[in-house]
Amino acid sequence: MRKTKDIPENYYQYKLKVEFFNKYIPSTQHDVKTLFRHMAEYEKKFRKDLHSFTDDELKVFLVSRKAESVRSLDNTLSTINKYINFCCEKGYVKREDNPVKSFNYKEAKMQLLNSNTSEYALFTAGEIMNIAMGADNAQDGVVLALLFEGLNNKKTFQELINLKYKDVDFDRNEIHLTDRTITITPKTAKLITNAYTQDEYLSVNGDKVRRYKMEKAGFILKGIRGEKQVKPERISQAIIRLAKIAGIKNLRATNVVYSGQNHYAKSLLREKGVMKGFTRNDLRETASRTLRYFGIPVNSNAENNFLLRLENDLDDIKPEKQTAIIDRLKRDKMLVKDLKKVYHNQCQVCDTNLTGIDELAYSEVHHIRPYNEAHNGSDEINNCLVLCPNHHKLFDLGILAINPRDFKSLIHIDEENSLNGKVVEFKHEVDKDNIRYNYKEIFLKRKIQVTN
Ligand SMILES: [Zn+2]
């Protein structure tokens, strides 16, 4: 029998992996090898073997797999399960829980699927609004728009059902709900007006068109046949009908709400100007603001689930996304040498890695507040910069510093120097006090010395 032929160094702790393969996996099962090679990236990132992954770490890996179906996800989970059990039996790890367990129910699996698959899908604002504006009943279209813009779909749409025309401030494009205010686009405002002025509800079934007179009771969604308020079933049916007309399979209330949440969160990130380099705190803050905006109780579970959906959607800015995840999971434990990896050994000032060859990339870590007895700086990453040897020296000499006015641009002792004002790229958080200290105690002292 042929043994695992590919280079074992591709695996993290390869001896363990090879032992596992030889015991459990037929040599024809290439997908398992691919799985473990992909896994190695994450094992390196988290600096531990798969057998010691937490639920969260496993989740990050599973999301990155972009599984297209529950079945392929099940295969992955079954292999991981086997591997962890193998390591436990052999005594390579001691653990009571198996993280695979947290993904054994359908809801959890759904969140791990690639967002383009049939069960879970996200829509852009443009897509939602096109469907909403094109609806034959404005009463149906407005449902989509409102769910996308921040109304809650919980408790069988109670918030939508109880929404009154007088709750809408058309001058400010706002809706005042009992516990919060949401902002709407002019298109949604128009849809609300159209829905409120609609008198008859069209029910189209094949060639048959039925018209139902609707009740006026101040609610935006109107009841029919003597009912003052709309029934929840009509809302679900409206979405199904719109999905059919638009030829979109996955248009469901939950997906519309998820799409709206991501849209809102991304606009928050854009507002902060951090789309290209957000930190754990940026993401956490965005998550809780978004959940509150959509009327969802904020707890760590809701936050984590939302962040997973959001991170999936931020794929177009992948390196930053990975940094954010590393940040989130490892911030407290991250070591200085990991920081170099975050920057791919590229100097934060000049973007180069000294050798110009990826395999031999070289960088140095600079302590902003010097890491010695005289200055008593810390060895935590919030006191560090990743620099090339030249720029490292300039910082050490106090010739170059970070400007404590904005905590991101450079300041050079020679005011004519072209580095003045250049913005340093940050993918990690730096303690502002360290920057202030460096400026005052190292840079200014040098400057006084030079100019005298
Ligand atoms: Zn440099």
C-alpha cells in the first residue's frame, strides 16, 4: 500500500497527521490531505494543533472552507471528529469536549455554508430595492424594504405588523419605533407612502386575480376582510411570492434581514474609514451597534454569529479580514514574532521587507517606548512597530517618530524630510500613551539636542 506521498512538512505536526492517515484514511482519499494542508495554515495561525482548537477557532477554519452543501460540511466535520478522537485515545491531548459537537445542529451548519449556496444568501441594497419597487402590491414590496432597513422579523413580524403611518417622519426619513429610531432611504419612504395609499390587495393565482378591500386603521400594513391588522402569514407569503416573481430562490425574511445587517455594518466601517484595516475593537463595536440598530438583544452569541456572517461578506479585502480574525482571537496572546507575520515582514514605514524575496523576508520589531530599564516600556504588541533595519534605527535615534496629534503620521526631525506627514499603515492597535511618551522623551529630546 502506498503511504501518504505528499510532503509531510505541509502539515502542522506532521508525524501526528501521518500516523492518523496510516491508521484511518485510505491512500486514495485525497480530499482529506487537502483538508489537512488547508488546516495547517490555521494551525500555524493559532499556534496549536487542530486537536486543541476551541469552538471559535474551529469555526473560523470551517467558514474559510466555503462549503457548498451540508453534506460536504458533514464530511469535513466527520474527519475532524475522527482526528480529535484519535488524538485523545492516543493521549496526545486531554480534553473533555469535542468542538465538533457545537456544529452538529442545522442552524450552526447553515452559518458555515458559503453565502452563495441555496440555503443562505445575501443580497445587496440594489437587489432588494429592485424587487421591492417592482412588486405588484406595494404592500408586499414595503415588507422587503423595511426588513432590510432595520425592522425586526422576530416574534412573527410584530414590529412590522404594528407599524403605523404616524411613526414615520417623512421630513427626516426616519421611523420611530418603541425602542429605537431607524433611518430609511427616500425609496423606502416612497414605498411606505405607496403601501399606505393602496386600497385593494391583489391576489394573483395563475390567471385568476382577486381583489381584497383593505382596512384603514393607521397601520402601514393593512388587514383585509374586516381585520384591522395584517396576519403574519401574509407577510411570509408576500416574500415567497416576490421571490417567485424575481426568480430568486433564497429570498426569505431571515436572509433579507441578514443582508440589511451586513449592509448597515459595512456602512459603519466605511464611516470609520477602516474598511482596509479594521481591528477587533472596530468589529466588536460595529457588531453591537448593528444588532442594537436592528432591535436584537446584544450578547456574545448574537455578536459572534453576526461577525461570522459579516467576515464572510468582507472577503474582497481578504488579508485585512484575516488580520481582523487573528486580532479577535489572539490579541491578548499575540506575541511580538506574530506581529511580523501580520505585516508579512514589511516595514510599516516603507513597505519593503529588506531582501525583496518573500522566503527570506526580514523585518525588525521596534519598541515605541524603549524596552529597557531606563524607559520601562512593555513588550506587548501595543508598544511595537514592524520596521526595516533602516527605519528601525531612525526611530531608535529619535530622528523619526509617530505624530502624537493623529497617532498615525510620521514626523521627522528634519522638517524638510519627505517622510514628514506620511501615514503609517497600522494593522494592529498601538497604545497612544506609548506614542506620546516616545515623542516627548525620545524625539523631542533629540530635536532639542540637534537644534542647539
Ligand atoms: Zn523601512
